Amino acid sequence: MLNFLKQVGDYARESVQAAKYIGQGLSVTFDHMSRRPITVQYPYEKLILSERYRGRIHFEFDKCIACEVCVRVCPINLPVVDWEFDKGTKKKELKHYSIDFGVCIFCGNCVEYCPTNCLSMTEEYELAAYDRHELNYDSVAMGRLPYKVTQDPMVTPLRELAYLPKGVMDPHDLPAGSRRAGKLPQEILAETQPRNGDTDQN
Amino acid sequence: MTLAEGVQLVSFGLLAAMMIGTALGVVLLSNIVYSAFLLGGVFISIAGLYLLLNAGFVAAAQVLVYVGAVNVLILFGIMLVNKQEDFKVIPRAWIGKAATGAVCVGLFALLTTMVLGTPWALSSATPVGDGATVLIGIHLFSDFLLPFELASVLLLMALVGAIILARREYIPDEPVEASVSDALTLPERPRDLVSAGKSDN
Amino acid sequence: MSQGIDLQDSFIQLLVQLGLPTGLAKALWLPLPMTLMLISATVSIFVTVWLERKISAAAQQRIGPEYAGPLGTLQAAADGVKLLFKEDIVPAQADSILFTLGPAIVVIPVFFSLLIVPFGQHMVITDLGIGIFLWIAMSSVTPIGLLMSGYSSNNKYSLLGGLRAAAQSISYEIPLALSVLAIVMMSNSLSTIDIVQQQSGYGILGWNIWRQPVGFLIFWIAALAECERLPFDLPEAEEELVAGYQTEYTGMKFGLFYVGSYVNLVLSALIFAILYLGGWESPISVDWLASILGISDTVPWLQVVTASLGIMMTVLKAYLLVFLAVLLRWTVPRVRIDQLLDLGWKFLLPIALVNLLLTAGLKIAFPFAFGG
């Protein structure tokens, strides 16, 4: 009998607990309703991407020495480097270079290891195409620079959360010249530079 | 004839035709699922007839119990049974059908003569209409208390039986030793009764 | 007790004064409230769909529909037009008769139940004696349509979804009916008008929600399950059953399921408002205010104000509950089928029975508070 009563009591307590948790959940959902939408209305508004954004890869044909480091460091040996050895100059002459962005995972290894910095990451992420073969970019296509979001008259550029002033959550209608929270990289650099000089002298 | 009488006559005709049509469909169609769905139609038309007789509560109860519960359970039964049997042509099947038909026609004739021959005592009292709910309640707890209680006991027994059938998880393929008398027990896997209630956790 | 405004009487009297026979005047009146109810039910779908989208968006910090009409109010209409123009496909191996009949059987009982929803003393299509019982009986017909569409689609997901829907509907009908029964016992009547009347007079304090604190929870859980709203939307669980019994449907037949589910949600909310939140009664009783201010309740303008306030109150309460349902949708995860049946049979049913017994006991002990 006592055991049964204990079971009933436990069951009742668990039910009350469940009800309490559902109530807590409801209050969380309700609280979210009073927050501002974080929606970026995409074709009309776009986020300004961070400096380290890894978008479509840019390639400078003239800098390339056809060393094929990019191919070696690529997880799937994706870049296609077509060169011919020029006996006269005793140098490799690059003829074609292409990367298939339908397969690329944008890991950035090729950019990291390129000895002549002829590869770099852009901010372009709008790579939709009607045919997957269109994503196979050759050196000319990769040499194009994407249009900057901040310069596009059709687009309202929005700052990402980390680039907003302190305490501001809404990227809309920021006052001109408002700077982000914390120090900028060049400021940190400027602060650390003289001290480095001191240590060198000592 | 007033508007109300006209509406009543037309709806009676429609409901009667619907009821007979669906009932014939239940019996005559070869697809059992159609029969089950048409059975729902029969129940609905009967409920409609109750409505015409000013018995709204009975009509709603008819829909709730027969359409909402009985018919749905029949459908459940049909859809959950996954037994396929090839259709075998039985020789001289027409004898059975003819015999059934004869019996049915005979029963129908018998009932018709009975209905036509009985001097029905038609009550001239006005139907209670919406007061029926109260009246049914009073009757159930005074005149018909015993049948009411018996019916509830019967339902309880059916419930217990269903639970026992549902809890039986394992039936051995070969019969258990005949020496042990198990006339009144169902073959069942022995299990811990205390943990039974908590097995779903 | 004021009689309030009686449109039917006034309408018939007006026509009789114009020289029409009484029978014809009544026949002319009959289709009016039904048409009005059908139209308002259809409009309520648009409102509910819009609310659902907007509240869902707000709960997830999105914007929601924005470009179709002001604040996206025409989005539901756009969706409906799209569904109307879609090709009506019946799968090759499906049973075309049952396939077509299924959605209709799902929708018709829901609209039928709107007969008994009152918006005021005389603002109801019919004041049936069986009132709320009609709703319970009608909502038990819906599983037949679900089984029909599930079976006829000739698709295992559809069949499973249909069977789940029917099982869920049957199991939650019982706690629902039991919690309604407790209310009926307190108001001594099945009629929705009487149920509201019994709660009137004391403003917000007289509402049944204070007398049935457990009953209204049971009712709301069971009603959500009946409507297949999100914690209980297993019959159409996308992750498991593609879309349940709706898998093979397109075009307006698919639309009918949605019409049915949204009208059912609004209907359940309306019924909840009538049973537990005092129907058309305002939180502060209008009669009481009028008597304090010394206005007779036969003054025409007061009657008009009371009637329109009553309609507004009923709709407002119902949409408050719709809001709660949408909020619950984004709070509570979907239950498993065994949890669903556990909750129905092992939790709600016993508690509903105990609640019924308690109500009966309290009714005998305190007849003044729990209906004599």
C-alpha cells in the first residue's frame, strides 16, 4: 500500500515537473517573440563579409609559376594546371589553369601554400548556375573580381554582429562612421610595435 | 403542405433511399473495405432518420458510437489484418447464393406480413425532443437500472478480456505439456509483475 | 437577464410587415446565418494561416510573409489560389472514388460543428438541445475520412498515417468527452447557450476555467491532439511518414485537408472559449456595468454594443487560444506514438475520470458554486 502511494506520489511529482518544464519552454518561446527579427532580406540586403571569408578563389595568371603546390595540398587534387616546359627560358610556361567550384570545398589550402600569392580568396558566394559544368572556372573566370557589397547601389550592406558598435544588436540604420566594439587589428599592431622595438634594443 | 412538412418528406425519402442503397452495398459488394465504409453510410442514414423523429440525442449517440467507434474499429480491423488469400472458384457456388437469397426473401416476407398485420399502437403524445436527454437519464437510473448495470459489467468484462489478450506476448508453437491443467490460463511468458508497469521507460 | 439582440425575430418581423407570409420569411432567413458562418469560417482560415506564419516567424526571430498584401496578409489567399490551379492528380493504382471522397469527409463534419457555436444570446445558427454533444459526435466522423484517404492512396505511408490519425482521434476523444461532461454536469445542459449563461454574471470570476482547472488542461491537450497540432502531429510527421495520409494528394484535395485542419483548430478554440472562458461574456460583465450606470438593458444602442462586444470577445478569446497553440507548436517537440497513447490512456483518461468524479462531488457539496 505504502509502495503504491509512493508510486502515485512520484508520478504526480513527475507530472508537475513536466508541466513546469513545458511552462519554462513556453516562456522562452514567448520571450523570443519580443526580439527583433535577425532576417537579412537577401537580394535587397546583404551582409558585409568578414575579412577572412573564404569565398570563390581568385587567380592571377601572370604570377603563377606552375609549381603545382596547390594541387598537392588540395584534399582532392582539384586544380588543373596545364603547363609546358620552355626549353629556351628553362621555365615552366603556364597554359591553362582551372578549378571546378562544384567540387571545391573552399578549405583555402591552395591559397595558404601558394608560394607566389597568385591565389586568394574573394567574398563571392553567389555561385548558382544552371549547369554544374558552368562551375568549372578557368583562369579568365577566376581572374574576375566580385562586385563589392558596399558599392552596389541595389543592395543595402549590413554589418555582421561582431562588427557592430558595443551594445548594438541591429545592423539597420547605423550612424555613419560608427565603429565596432573593441580594437581594430591595426590599432593592436600599433600598440604592440613600439614595445617590440624596445625589446630589440635591450 | 407547409415548408417544414415538405422538407421532412424529401429528407425521409433521401435518407431511406440512402440507407437501403448503402445497406445493399454492404452486403453485395465484393470489396470488404467498400462494405465497411458503406456501413458508415448506413449508420449515418439511421442517425438522420432519428433526427427526423425528433430524437436528436439518439442521433448524435448513434453517430458517436456506431460511426465514430464501431465502424472505425471495423475499418481498423480490416486494415491491420494483412492476410492475402487467392480467390478460389468454388464449384456450384450459386447454390449457396440462391439458398441465402431464398432465406433472406423469406425473412423479408415474414417481416413484411408481421409489420403490415400488427395493429401498431401509435402514441399520440408529442415527442419530448430536446428533453430526451433528461428522460433517458431518468429511465436509465430507474426502470432500466439492471440492464444498464449489466451492460456496463459486460463491457468491463470485454475490456478485461481485451487487455489479457493484448498482454499475451508469446505463444509457444507446440502445446505445453498436457499433464499440467491449463484449461483456464492463457499461454504467456512469465514475467515480473512489479516491473511490468515500468517496462515502457 | 437581458435578452439581447435577436436578429432572426427582427428580420422576420420586417419581412412580414412588408407583406410576406411568415413561412416564406423564415425560409428566407434560414440560409443567411449559414452563409455568414461559412464565409466567416473561410475568412478565419486566412486569418489563422496568417497568424500562424507571423507568430512562427516571430518565435524564430524571422519576419514571415511580407510582400503579398500589407504585412503579407494575402499570403494565404495566394497559397489558396495556387492550390486551386494545381493539377488534380489521382495516383494510377489508387482507388479514385475513395480518394476523392476522403478529404470531403474530413472537412464536412468540421463545418457541420459550426452550427452550435454561439456568438451571443441569439447569435447562433441553431440552439440545439444536444449542443456540445453534436460537436463530439461530429468530430468522431473525421477519422473515417482519414482512414479512407489513407487507404485509397495505395501508399504505405498514407495508410500508416491514416491509421495513426484514427487511433489518435479515438484515444483522445474519450478524455475530451469526459472533460466536456464535467462542464455539462455543472451547467445542467448540453446547449452551448446554457453553458455560457451559467458562467455569466460575475465577469471573469464566473468563468468555468476557475471551476475546472484540471478539466481545461485536459480539454486543451485533447483538442490539440484532435486537431493534429504540433506536439501531436504524428499522422503527418514529415520525418517518419513523408506527410502521412496527405502524401499522395495535390491541388484542392490537399487544400481541403488544410482547410479542415485550420477550421478545426479555430473551432476547438471557439469551443474552448465557450466552455471555459465564458463565450461572449466580457471579463467585466456588461450587464453589471449597465446596471451601475443606470442604463436599462432594453436600450437599443446598448443591445447593439453588447452584441458586437460579444462577437468580438468570442473571436478574441478563440484567437488567443490559437496563439497559444502556435506558441506550443514551437515549444514542445513531437511525441512518439507510444508516448502519445500513454499520455492519452494512462494519464489523461484517469485524470479526466477523477476530475469528473470530483466535479460531481463538488456539485453535491457546493451547489451554489458548481451549478445546482
